[in-house]
Amino acid sequence: MDRTLVPTDDMNDVEARLRMPLVDAMLTQRAVRRVEPSPVDDRIVLRCLELALEAPTASNGQNWEFVVVKDPNVKASLAAQYRRIWRLYRAFRPRGAKDGETGRVLKSVQWQVDHFEDIPVLVVCCLRGGWRLPLAPNPPLIMSSHYGSVYPSVQNLLLAARSIGLGAALITLPLWSNMVARRLLKLPLGVEPCCIVTLGWPKGRYGRKPRKAVGTVAHLDQYGNQPWVP
């Protein structure tokens, strides 16, 4: 049995788990949505966030903010938002995707939706300072640059959770209504909620997952030139 999947509150054990080889963490990282309701020690959450802060940000702005949600009332309110938009998503989801892997993902998301209040920790990852429309010809690129300051830290957080053995998943649907999310979290206007990382000790397991062959998505010099297709 993978000992990193056994719950712990021993910080020496946590630090030992964080020495997992990076390639092992990357190869076995996956969205783990089914988690136990048992608590996660605050010291472990803060250690994961410390490692999240090591990620690069645009112009070294270090403009992330993290709201750690444990209050049952706040979780319940976010759960209501999640269920509302999930019902819409399920209603309008393209009917073509019926393969086994998609079915398993939808089933695990449904579990998360149904048990959202029971997830021990929600980390709402935010950015300070809204993106602006300057005299630049490419607003989408400006937005990409802006959000590029938070998602590297989110990946650090996910990898830290994987190494420790915490189940983690990145989600956005509970934040679909920016206005409601701001009100629930009491965010000032200058702080924008971007995504949520759920944390808890996993019911399931980490492991390898199906991925496309790299040659099918890698292009040389120009799109469509794929010399590495197997």
C-alpha cells in the first residue's frame, strides 16, 4: 500500500513525503474528488500554500491570495452555487462524449457535487489587481498573462498535495457567479476569485492515467507539421 495515502498529522512525516521524486508526483497526479470528511491539519494546508508561493508570477508581482474555507456555512453556500451550475452543465453537455473514461469523470464529479459540504478544506485561489484593457491589440493575451500569475502556484499546490497524499482537484464551477462568490468570501473589489482546490484525505488512489502520445499534440515550427507522430 502507498503509505503517502495514509492520513497523517506528523509534520516530520509530511516533510518526508514531500521528498517524493518530482517525476513520480507528476506521473501519478490526477484529480482526486472523492475524499474523506476527516479534518486536514492546518499546518499541512499552510505547508502546501508555502510551496504554492514558490511559483513564478508576472513581473514578480506575487499577487496571489488564498482563502482557506472550512466554515460549514460558507461551504454550503458554495455547494449551492456548484449544484446550480452543474445542473445546467449536465443539461447542455454534448451528448457525443459517452466513452468509459468520460463516464467515470462525470460520476466522480457528481460525487463531489453531492458531498461538497463534507470536503474538509476548500482553497479559493485569487489574484489581486484586475486585468485592464491597455493600448494593446490583444485583450485575450492580456488576460492570459494576468491569470498566468495564479495557475503556476495552483499547480505547485496540487503537486504538494499529491506528494503528501492529499486528494486534490481544481474546480471552477462554484465560482461561476463572480458576484455571489465575492459576497460569500467577503472579497474586496481588487481581489478576484479564480479557482478552487479541494483538499482531503482520499477515498480513492493516485496513479497513472490515460494520456495522448506526445507526438500527436507536438508540432514542429508550424501547426500541422508533426514529425513525432508514432
